[in-house]
Amino acid sequence: MCLAVPGRIVELTGDEPLARRGKVDFGGVVKAINLSLVPEAGMGDYVLVHVGVAIGRIDEHEALRVFEYLREIGDLEEEPS
């Protein structure tokens, strides 16, 4: 079983498709993430991330719903931006 967590892209770097990276905000925690598998994702988009790699896009409504579930169980302290 794998767990992917949604996050919002706040910075993009790398012009080459296989070197595409960015910073992703996970409700207040920002991490550098490999974005090569989601070439269609842009600034402000939400992506699902598994072990440092974005594996797909997710719509904002669904991402915010996941953040709400995490807040309910106490795993997320801040509002996502």
C-alpha cells in the first residue's frame, strides 16, 4: 500500500522534462519535490506526492478535503495557503 499526500506547487524550477522540480506546500510544510511525472502541473496546482515525487494532479476541492481530514485526526496544524 502506498500513501500519497496532496500539496500545492509554490515554486517551479528546471526546464528539462526529467529535471523538473518545485517546492510544494503541504499545509504549512514546504518540501522540494520531483515534478517530472506531472508535466501538466503548474504554479498553484495541487499534486499528489509519494516519497518526494509528484505522481498526479488533484483538484483543489479534493486536496482541501484531505487537509480537513488530516486536521480532524490532528496531523495538520495550519490552514493550507
